[in-house]
Amino acid sequence: MILNGKVALVTGASRGIGAATAIKLASHGASVAVNYNNSEAKAQNVVETIVKNDGSAISVKANIFDQTESEKMVGQVEKQLGKIDILVLNAGANFKMASFMEQSWEDFENKILREVKGSFWTIKAVLPSMIERKSGSIIIVSSGLSRKPGFGFSSHTTAKSALDGFAKALAFELGPQGIRVNVIAPGLTLTDATSFMQPSQIDAAAGFVPLRRVGLPEDIAGAILFYASDESKYITGNYLPVNGGQIML
Ligand SMILES: NC(=O)c1ccc[n+]([C@@H]2O[C@H](COP(=O)([O-])OP(=O)(O)OC[C@H]3O[C@@H](n4cnc5c(N)ncnc54)[C@H](OP(=O)(O)O)[C@@H]3O)[C@@H](O)[C@H]2O)c1
């Protein structure tokens, strides 16, 4: 129960990595706000799973690419659960997988702007109470593709690289105020976002991973738990690949 008494907000927690993270943080004692945008029933399922296991959670609807909704979300969580100690920025922006020559500027710009806005407004909203208490852990979910590009992922690589730089800048600026900012970089992980892949493609991908399997949401959640807790209290500005050894920095 290394997060006893802590309040955590996880964006995009109705499904996939976010849902596994919300359940993991709650299982270690945190009161968790499960953010969703469209999947209300799935977010409610996550809350019920947590409560059934004697944890504490609420669901909170917000499109985190929107300033007003992000600010309202943070206000609601603070009112219902208390000041936020742990912020996990997990919800990412979807994008068009295509070669660079097939990308329009509009699609490219849209991906980058949404990815950065999805962290910007929520971080701005949680910071006043973190600064006041000189404590807080912010975890941004990037992607291994920010360091090791793949064909068709140019907008994703660019957008996630922006988040990586943003996290370092914030870690530098907020360290003196007791606030840590770290990045988790998942490799291929089995979620709705990767459900378009055929089993044969997943097996082939696993063959390139030293641990010989692709990631599960729980694998990523475990690494997020580490950054959320005081077990990592002297680590900030870090980039942690969670990919079974596929990318070694
Ligand atoms: N899966 C992978 O292989 C992989 C690899 C590297 C990095 N990542 C990163 O990991 C993160 C999670 O990915 P995932 O695979 O778990 O995704 P996922 O299964 O597709 O789930 C996406 C989640 O994000 C939420 N979301 C989307 N847009 C939102 C918005 N505007 N406001 C609030 N919530 C929003 C969705 O909520 P609703 O359904 O309620 O809209 C859902 O809970 C992303 O940042 C992704 O880039 C994933």
C-alpha cells in the first residue's frame, strides 16, 4: 500500500493502459479519478473493479484536449477526492498512419497540437496545489516511437518527442518545488489501439523483443506505479522505456 492517502488522476483511464494504471494505483492505496471522454460505461466498470477490491475511485468525464473541460475535471477531482498528488497523462491523440508524403499538414498539426494540449491544460490546473504542498509526481505516457521511429509514424514520433522535451523542461523548472516529472515510453502493448493487428503480426513483433512477448497494459502500469510512489523519489526528468528490451537506450 505504498500510495496510501494519495490522490491520483489518470487521463484516458476507461480502457487500455490507463484503465490498468488506475486499477494498479488504487490497489496500492491511492484514491483514483478515472478520466474518460466517450466510454462512460467502461470507465464505470474500472471504478466498480476498484471499489469491489476495497479501493476508492470516481469517474470523471472530460475531453483533455479542451482547456475548459480539463480545468473543470481537476476542480471536480479536488472537490470529490482532495488535492491531486499523482497525475498520469495517459490519453494520447489518435493519428493517421501513413508515409510522410501522404501526410497533410492539417493531420500532422492536429496530432501534435492535441498531444501537447492533452498534457498542458491538465498540468496547469494541478500545479497550484502541488506547488503549495511542494510535492507531486507527474507521469507522461509517451511512446518508444519517440526515440526509435517506425515507418508511417512520423506525426506520432514528432508529437511524442514534443512531450518528452516538455517533460524535461518541466522537471527542470519544477524540481526545486518538490515536483517530479517523468516519462514512460511503452513499446507495442495489447490494447484497443493495437487491436487492428493480426495475431501473426503480433507474434512476429514479439520475435524482435528480447523477452519474447509484446506488452500488456499491466506491464506499463507497474512502471507507472514506480514513478508515482516515493520508491522513485530521487528520479525526475527521466525517460523509461517499457518494452521487454526491444529498445535499449
Ligand atoms: N498501445 C500501444 O501499443 C502503445 C504504445 C506506445 C504508447 N502508447 C500510448 O499509451 C497511451 C494509452 O494508449 P492505449 O493503447 O491504452 O489507448 P486505448 O486503449 O486506445 O485507450 C485510449 C484511452 O484514451 C482515452 N481518450 C482518448 N481521447 C481522449 C480525450 N480527448 N480525453 C480524454 N480521454 C481520451 C479513451 O477514452 P474514451 O474511450 O472514453 O474516449 C481511452 O480511455 C497513449 O498515450 C498511447 O500513445 C500506446
